[in-house]
Amino acid sequence: MSTLDRRDFLKLMGVVGLTAVTPWPVRKAFAQQVDPYTGPIFVTVAASGGWDPTVFCDPKENVPGEREITQWSRNDVTRTITGSGITYAPFANNEQFFERFHTDMLVINGIDGETNSHDTGTRHTWSGQIPEGYPSFSALAAAVYGDGMPLPYLTNGGYRETAGLATYAEVSNVRDIQDLINVNRVPGNDDLYHDEDEVAVVERYMNDRLTAQQARADLLPRHRRSLANLAYARANRDQLNALTVGLPDQLVNPIDQDGNRNDLLQQAQMALICAGSGLTVATDLETGGFDTHSNHDNNHRTALQRLTNGITYLWDLADEMGLADRLIVLVGSDFGRTPRYNDGNGKDHWPINSAILMKKNEAWTNRAVGASDEGHNALSINPATLAVDGGSSGETVRPAHVQKALRQIGGVSGSQPDSDFQLDAPFIDILNPSV
Amino acid sequence: MAVATPASAQVCGDWNDDGNVTAQDALGVLQVAIGIASCGLATCDIDGSGSVTSTDALKTLGLAIGQDIEGDCTPDTDICLTDMEFFFEKIWTPIQTDCVVCHNPTGIAAQTDHVLIDDAQMGYLEYNFNAWRDYASITDGKIGAELLLSKPQGLAHGGGQRLGITTGSAHHANMIELLDRFENPVSECGEQAEFWSGVTFLTNNQVLDKAAIVFAGRRPTVAEQNRVADGDVEDLKTTIRDLMTGNAFSDFLMESANDHFLTDKFLIRQSNAFGVLKGVYQYPDLYRRIDLVEAIYGDEMGSDAWTMTNRALAREPLELISYIARFDRPYTEIVTANYMVVNPWSAPVYKTKADIQSDWSEENWHAGQNEGYRLNGYPHAGVLTSPMFLNRFPSTATNRNRARARWVYKFFLGIDVEALSPRLVDPTELEDADNPTMNNANCTVCHSVIDPVAATFQNFGDDGLYLEHDEDSLPSSYKRTDLYDHGDRWYSDMRVPGFGGVTMPEAETDASLSWLGQTIAQDPRFARGAVEFWYEALFGRAPAGRPSDPARADYRGRLAGWVAQDAQFTEIADKFRDGTAGTGRRGVYNLKDLLVELVISPLFTAKGTLVSGTQRNAELANMGFVKLLTPEQLNRKFEGIAGRPWARRWSLDEPDLLGRYRLFYGGIDSSGIIERADELNALMSTVPQRMAFEMACPLAVVDFSETANNRNLFPAVEPTDTPDTAAGEQAIRENVVWLHYWFLGEYLATDDPEVDRAYALFTEVWTMRVAGDKHTNLRWGGGRCELDFNEGDYIEVDENHTIRSWIAVLAYMITDYRFIYE
């Protein structure tokens, strides 16, 4: 079955002036040959609900005379990795996780998210900005790398504002995908519904009509956007055939090593199948259970185990599929949790946060930057030396710095979407391996 | 309708300012470019280069002849603003919306001289403008104007510094300008362009077409079309309202409500409604009818009884809304109804006295009281006391119903409480151990609003059980503390039940949610909240939010669009409240009439624009009913138009769009996937294509097997009509015109270019088939036909190759933009 090819699509876009008027990623896509995508694969992992860095990557021990900040530190101490600035709390599966991955991670602590609202915190963490309308990093990366791709941005929930840069897709069930990839095939056998030559004629007329619809000068912006999306989707859906190679009959059993149902496993598997098929640039994974207003330690332990087990599976499978060297991962959450336990043995919302960037074979990994004090208050750092700096030159680390670093690592900095959605944050040399 | 913003006043390229861009304007811009005429950059710098050149003249000419060129005229920063416009754009939106969080009649700054009202109140702009003018005029004992400038800098201000305001900031400068305007008012800026100027609108019949698809899942009847074509707007309103009956309308209502309430989660066996009701200890007759059915009719029927009972229990809050609409009861009953709705399967569980327990119909819904719970006196307050609603939004010992309160504000008053304070002033204040939600200003910003409402849920436990511990629903962890006194219903270290600064009377303790429902139903924001709730239901997207970042290039355009939307919402809410909405004959707060108002509003009927450009595009970004149909809506539309569902032929009651492809096509499962996709991606785009390829053949064969006057799809043509005769071509063209209307809602003439295109498609396929001497057997020749030919007396041979050619045309129609979008 043939669909509109890229040359036709470029012509179509030119006819209606879309190359000049829409923010959609149509300009670059058709000036280049689109082969299966082989660039960086971005995966974000959202620990939704607001995690507690003090039991994870920004460990805090109780201070005599102060209210208890962590229960694990009643009988245990912070773990430090030799030769690395990374420390972790002896809690959940942290030891297994940090000891294995510390060489591939940059821990950023003391991030001031400036909010304790879930919606705002989520937006701030994953877009780098508090005001609405900024795209998630995944949307930005999809726009930069995903021109002409059918599924450049996969999401499993969480913050997925695209700001018109790309469309996202949810792909969670493989059983019926085959039937959608070849829409003219009768399910379960090789019969066709229509002769192929007639299908080609129908599709040519469909696309001619779509061209004419887009060429109208009086379209409302929403019409123009929807028509562009339809044209874009049609132009690129033949590439879905690549998925037929990688799709298993069924996805991995979602029970993780601790015996818990863990949706991250299937999410990660689909992300890598689609990326490995050359169809996907960025995927947002999401796992919940972190909003532990009561029974904090027990509930947080389970949630953290799911999180680290899921990330471990992601890297294991990426290794197995030969994709690990292309993988760039950002792990984060809405915000942190209060440095004190409430009456229900829980912890409430707290703006100070952490994040973890992961990539193999990089000089900037195996480090921890940013800082918070013993009460988990953010400390300003010197933008050049990254040392704690309470003076006038000190800067507070904010989500925008994390997002800027990710844009830099991912090769997105300097692109048009990067320029269109600039992040307002003074420079901090987070990625400099020599400091 | 004029709106309070000048943002749309200047049209990029409109050199002579006559409201249109013509060749005369292009000549004028050229004269400006060579220096013999003058024009501001906001009008004549089409490419936004900072100067007017011959390139701008060429682009103006392009605009004049209809080319799709973007006008990027440099915004005119010196544009005239009246005092109210200036106040709205420079003071209220960026500054006072922050102040009003505390400085309102029920806020923590209510006792100061500086009290504002929020934008849900009628006349809030004038009130707040006057409030600052009056405050600025104070000179006795304190200098009001100086305090207005110094407080937000954090000088002697309980709220600290706000919005980063300093003496050098833009906000500060704007406040100084406002003070100057109090002395030197600017009330006129000349003639303003109307926001909707240059926008084209659907005809009444086109509005009816869309409304019929959305509310009834079908095209209008001839009688409905004629009534609208021959009538006025009142006829249109009446006809639209009359569409709001039957299962399609109920489905629309319940799907829309479920997109917010998500209670369909309990339809899933793994998270079923029986679990919500917590077994026979809480509801002794929970399984009584199921057991009876099973004993008499066996396991299979027992299983069916379980499914129907579960559906009845799970759907109860959604069916309540449907019930209110169908019987034209006031929409306020969504939070005030002193009843729940039951059908023959749920009535025995709740032991209502509704006389339907001998019936079997799932569609037979009645009002009743919950007398099936183990305690007497279950209070009713519409959705608020629904066990399903309460369990879908559970609480915890520390959340203390605050999440439930948040959703009350969101669903019923249109207020996002979390947005009251998106950014903290001082994060370390959260470490405050002195009951910060009561005492710390950083926390009370939200908690003074949320907590009294949270307290009205006092009688319901974390999972939604009424008086879970017989006398209260307080957690045992709290009851072990010194804070608890025997007999307490609520936490003594939290705010008492109330709403909007009013404390709930003690006598209402047993029915505190009923009190809350009655109170919020009387709140002026209730009507506005309903408008926003049902706007999102109808349009499939949230209302445009007020832009919050003046630094963004599209700020003014988005602001103008928001103001226009706001004006529509306010007007509709007023009519909804006073009973003049829609046909105005069914009393106050009538949901059907609210929906009628939304449909006839320009938000829905806007069809196109004669003026484009960056600014105008931002203004119109959210206008017009441009909606990707949900899987459920597309399923109804397909069945309503095609006459049969897209389903496996052995399970016609399980349409593919509601089953195997629902989530692929952007649907939700109300559990893990709770947000609908509102735009297509590549994978989604394959779903309607598969639908078209599978269904085009059976549709054509079944329809052509009928006599012409009984056909839905091919009333104007016979299989013997071929393109090689003039009469054949005429018949084919006439049927193409019909299909363009029937499938796509287009009104075309037989010589329209789009009719030419579809006719050409027909002819090309027909020619290929004839020339190739292709098989004429419709069961398998030229592809599998997804039809059981043994189930009816169907045509099996396509002697003239016309039916297969029409099948190609049907596939073309079903995949079209206008079929999958409305």
C-alpha cells in the first residue's frame, strides 16, 4: 500500500504555506531523507506524586535535637560511593541501583522547584518553566529529531504539553497493532479487502482532497492545525511497518523482581521497541505512589523499588537490544517531601527536589552537583566551581538548569524549538566534568 | 460584540485602516516604503523586519489576493488603551490576580482596607478598578497611593514581596501609570474593531448538522432541516434542543461527565463497584438479586446479573446527570439532589422503595433513597454523596478530604484551587511546625479556601463510607491523640466546615454535604463552573486559560481570545442562571438549554477567518468547533450515518471503536489512561482507514440490495449507471453530492470541484476494473467483503463494476477529515 510520499507532502505544505506559518515540525522533515532514526533515544521517568530525595539520592541523617528527618538514619548512615560524589540512602533497592549505575549518572540535588502544587511542580520539572505553555523536553526532542517520523513522542502519562511542536501517542497494547499497520489486510490471514491498485487510487484522491482542504485561505487556526496533523500522520504512517519486525506476541510480564506489579516494565519495553524500530525519539515513562502523606517510609519504599527496578529493566533491555549507547534518561518528580514527618507518619509537599541524568560513557557522569543543607533546604552554588556559595555570586539550581543540561546533552541546544522556548535561568556549569 | 481589549484593532497590512487588506493597501505600503506616505510598523511592517520595505508591499498584495501569508507586523507598544483596558491588561491580569488570593472578602487579608473580588463575581473589573482608585485617594492617616506601590515590594506587607516587584520593575511602572490615569483618565481611544469582525460563521443548517452528530449521532431529518432553513434562531434553538433525547444524548452526557469523574473505572471487573460498597457487612443486600437470579436461572444468568448490577452501581453518578437532563430538573441537583438514581439491578442493593424491583430493564432509571446501607439516614447531596464519586476521589488520614474539596471547586465552580498559589514566596516557611495550614500565610492561601470544604466531607471516610465508625469517620490514629474529644466529627486542629467565609450551622452536622451542595448551588460561580464543565464536554478541550506570561510574543493575541471567550461564558452563565438560556421555557439551570447556548455561540459557530496573521491567529487559536471525534462519538456517527456499526460480523454489539481500538484511538479507560488525545498521530490515523477499508464493501452491498427509495447511501443511482453515458454521469454526480452531504456535511452543487474529484475517483476505479476485466463476485472478487452474504438477500455480482467503484468512493469519504472531525 502506498501513501503520500515525502516529496508530495513537501509540495502539499508548500502549496498552503505551512512551511512558513505553523510551528509544527514540517520544515526540516522534507528537506532530508528520512531513514530509520538512529540518533539519541530520550526516556524520561516521572516518579509522580512528589518523591523524597532524602531517602534516595540526597540522603539526610537525623540531627540530635532536631525533629526527625529520616527514619532510616536512626540505625544507619549515608552510603558514599568511592571515587564519586554520589551518595545515597540505605533504603529500598538504592544500594543495588546506585552501585550499579553510578558511573552512568549525574545526580543533581538541591533543585528549588518553587512550588508545592502537583500541577505546577510537574510542569516546572518537565518543561523547566512554571508558566503554562512550555513543551516537555520529549516534545522538544521529537520536534528536533523526529521530523517525518510516525511516533516521535510516546507518552504514558504525566506532563505532555507539546506546544504544537509534535503529536504524542500512547502505545500500550501490541495485540492489535499489526492490524493497524496493514489496514487492508483481513485480520488473521493474508487476504486483502481491496485490490492494491485500487487502494493506491483511493489514497491519491484522499491526499489530493486533503491538499485542497489545506489550501483554503480562510481556515481558522484550529482547522489549519488539525489538517496539518492529519496530513503529517498520513504521510508518515507507512513507516509503522518497521514495527512489525520488533513487535513481540505479547509484552513482558509486568511483575518485577520484588514481586510487585510494575507498569514501568512494559512502558520501557514499548519505548525501546519503537525506538529500536527507528520510529521514536522520546518516551515519557511514569510510575506513581510517591504522594506519601501517610505511612511514608513503607509506601515510599515500595514506590522507589518500582522506580529503580523499572529503570534497571530499561537499561538491561537497552543493552540487550544494542541501544544502550544511544539512551539518555532523565529521572525526576513533581517536587520533594517535607523534611519532617507529619502526624500520620507521612511527609507532605516540599519544593526542594533532585533529578538524575543518565548516559553511558560520558565524562560528566559519576558526579553529584547541587546541594541542600541538613534540613533539606536548597543551597546556592557557584556557577563555575559548583561549590556551595552563599555569596552574591551563588545561584540556586532550578528545574530550568536540569532542562538546559538535558538540551545540551541531547544536542537540542541551538535548535529552533530551543530558541523558541528559551529557558530563563542563569548559567551553571553543571556538565563540566572537571569541577 | 466589542470586547475590552484593543489587541485586534490593527490589521496587519490594512494601510488605509478600512478593515480589509486590498490591492490599494499594497500600493499604500509601497508608497510608505519609498517614503511618500507614512504608516506604523504595527500595520505596514508585514514581515516584522523593523522597517517598511517593498517586500512588505509584495506581501500585502499577497494577502490581498488571498495567499496564505503570515503577517508579522511589529506590535505597537504605544497603542492607545482606555483606562479599563489598561487596567485589565497591565494591572488585573498580571498583578491583582495575585493580590486577590488573600485580599478578598474571605481571605486572610479580608480585614484590611484593601479588599478585591475575584473574576467569578459580576463586575469584578469595575469593582477592583474602583477599589484601587479609592485606596489611592486615601490621605488621612496613611497615603494610599504610596502603600499601593510599597506593599508589593515587601515593605511592611504580610504577604512579603510579590511578583518580584521593585521600583525598577515593569509592574511598578504600570502601577505608577495607573495612579496617573486616576488623575488623568483616558476613556476613549477611537473606534475599536469588534473581536469577531472578519470571522465567518456556519449557517443555521450547518450548526444543526454538527449538533445532530454530537447529541444524536445522526444527520438531521428533513423536517428538522426544513424547520431550521425556514425559521429563525428560535427555531434553531428549539430544533437543537429536540435532538437531546434518546440513548445517544445520554451517552454524550455520561461520557462527558465521566471524562471528569472517571467513575467508569468501576465498570472494570478488577476495580468493580461491589468493591466500592465494601461487601455485605456495609450493604447486606448487595448480592441478593444476583443470588436469586443464579438460583433460578443458573450460573450464566447469574454472571449476567452480576455484570448488570455492577454497571448500575458504577454508573449511578453519571446516570444522575442524565436523569437531571432528561427530566429537565435544575442542574443544581447535581449537588443538591436528595435522592440517587437506581435501576432494577441497583435498587435491591440500595433497598430503595422505587417500584422497579420486578423489572429487568437496565434503562429503567428512577429516583430513590439509599436505605441499603447498614446505617439509617444516609444523607443525599447529588454526586457529592455518591459512593462511587467518593471512592473515586478517596482521602487519607493526612489528606483529610482536601483532594475531594479541590475537585468540588474544579468540577462545580470552575476554580482550580492549586492555581491560587503556583509559586511559593518562601519555601522554607513550609517547615513551620505551628499548624501551618491554619497559621502560615504561605499555606493559608489555599487552605483557607480548601479546608472548610474538606470539613464538610466529615461524615464520609477515606473510601467513601458514611459514618464509617458508626458515630464518625475519623481515623483511629487521630482519635488516639489529645486533639480528639468524644463525639467529634472533625479534626479540632483544622478549620470547621464551611464555604466562602460562611461557617456551617451546627444543626447541619449530620448532613454537612447537603449543606455544602445547597450553598455552592447558590454561589454565583456555580453557573460559570457549569458552563466551563460542559464547554469542555462539548468541545473536547478545556477552555483557553488566561495567559499569564506577558513576555510571550503571542500574549496580547491570546489575551484578546481569552477575553472574547470570557464574555461568551459570562453571558451564557447569566442566562443559565436566570432561566433565559436556550429556549428559555424550562426554568433556571437547565442543562439542555445551556448546551443549546454553547452550540449557538460564536465559540462553536465560527467557521473561518478573512484575516490572518500572527496576532489574529493567536486571538482565534481556540475558536470554532473543530474537534477530533472521540472513539465513542465516531462510533455513533458511523452507525448513525452508515446504518450499521463497525464491528466483527459475529459480534455486532461490540463495536471496534469501543473495544479493541478505543485506546489506540485516543480513548480513556478511566483508570490508568484518563486523558483523551485531541489530535491525530500516525497510529491513530490508521484506525479510521481500517474502518473504511473493512466497512465500505458491506455498506455498499447492503445498501444497493435495497430498493432505491429505501437506501441511505445510494438513493440517486443504480448499479447500472455507468460513466459512459450522460444519464449515468448525471446520476453518479447526484449521488456523489448526496454522499458529500451525508458523510461529510458539505452542501455542494453537481459541478463543484469536489464533486468532480469524487466523480473522477469513481471513473478511474471503474475504468481500471473494466479494462482489467476484474472479478465481479462481490464476496471475494477484488478483495474480501466483510459481510455474511447468507444473512440476507444481497447482491453478489457486480456486473457493471459500479458497486466496487462506489466502494472506493465510500472508503474515500469515511477517511476524510470532515468525517473524523466535526
